[in-house]
Amino acid sequence: MPTNSKSYTRKVINEAGSVLLFPETSESPLRQALDADPYAISAIQLFPLGTKLVRGERTYRYALNGGTGLAAGAPVQGAAALNAAFNADVAMTVPAATPATAGTFKISVTSTATLASNSSAGTFNEGYLVVNDQTGKGSCYKIKDQPAFSGTSQNIITLYDSLAITLDATSQLGFIQNPYKNVIATAAVLTGAPLGVAPRAVTASYYFWLQTGGVAAVATHTTIAVGGFVMVGTTAAQVDPAVTDVKTYQIIGYALTPGVSTAGEMFLVFLILD
């Protein structure tokens, strides 16, 4: 397969009847013949991040847990922003001497802020680059390879897709990790987007299948009526009944059984995140 070749979501139905949807990736071979076990965890990566597994009415996404173990039934969010400078309006720019021409897979970028932390190679692999403003504004590309940053040094970012238009010195860039990388239990005040629920206890820094849709056992904080919307963003690692302030709290599903009043006990929720 050519170095910069790519393939988009591929549907694979295996002998067990599960459906696997592989995200954009040029990695080969993919483990298409295996029946993905939604309760399996591993120290090594077996599927591209974000791979979707469908089993009957339940869906899952392949994710990497962060540095803290997850409890079974814990609602999960994306990692907090690594460094505000990565998302700032002028976090990174394209050097005037080396514009990224349309059709290329590589972009030379220069940071305009000192990014001493969270700068190791591969931090943003499988993540996304966005053009925040000016030339190319509104463009979004998946990152294949990112070298280590060192202050305001110049680096070459490799993409899965070729650029649709040329980026120049006015282009303002930002990065984000893959949404399913380094996930954590939901915080009392969300610091990342709600993504799903851990279907089992997950070891820190292990890969696992995060449940995103369908019937799931979820840890509740208080009483929730059957049919009521279930939200995160008010109690860490647990869910609560929905309130009207949807700007702060995020709905992840609705109750199939009554949520009990004892904090930390489980009830059934129909997740609607995928």
C-alpha cells in the first residue's frame, strides 16, 4: 500500500454477526477476521481508535483509557485539553517560505507559543488539525504523524488526506487529540465531551471498547425516573436526572429502569451517544 494511501470507513461482518466499522486509516492488515469482544481490554492497540463495533442494538467505540482506572458503569468523557496553546487562534502557522500546496499530505508548521508540555511525538496521531482562520479557514484533516514539539520549532505534520487548497503564512492552525484517546471518567464539571460508558473495569492506559449506544449499566448518583433523560456534568463518574441547563449538563441517554437513590449503584440506561 502506498505511503500516503488511505481508506475510509469499511464495514466488516464477521462469523459471530458483529459489525466492525474501521475509521480512516492506512494501517494494514486490519484485524477483520476477529470477533471483537466488547469486554476485552489490552495493553497494546488492536484496532484504530474510534473503530465502531455494533452488536445487536448496542454500539461501542475503540478507545484508550487515560492514566486512571475506570470503574464498570462509569460515564466517560474525552480528555481535557492538553494545552490551551494547541487550540489558540494563532497557536501554529505555516512558514511563509514553505507554503503547504494543494495535493500534498505534509504541512510544515511553526508554533507561535512555547509548548514545553504535551509535546512528545505521536501525541496527536489519529487526532485532527483544524484551520481556525484566514486561508483554508474551516478545513479539518486527520493527522497521521506528528513529531515532537520543542518550543517554537518548525515541524512537519503528515495527514491522511491531501490538502484541498494551499495553506499559506496567514493560515492559523490548531490541533486536537483523537476524541477516543486518553479518555477519563466524567468530571463533576465536564472538561471534555461526553463519549460513553465503561462496560467493565478498565486498567489505566489500557485499550478497551467504550459503549456509546444501546442498553448499558450505568452508575447513578440519585433517583432517576423511568423514561427520564440521564445527564452527566454534575457528579463525577456518575449520572443524574436531567435539568433544564443543557449548556452545562449533557444528556447521554434515558432511563430504562428506575435509578436508585443510593449513589454508585447501577441501573439501565439506553445510551444515545452514537
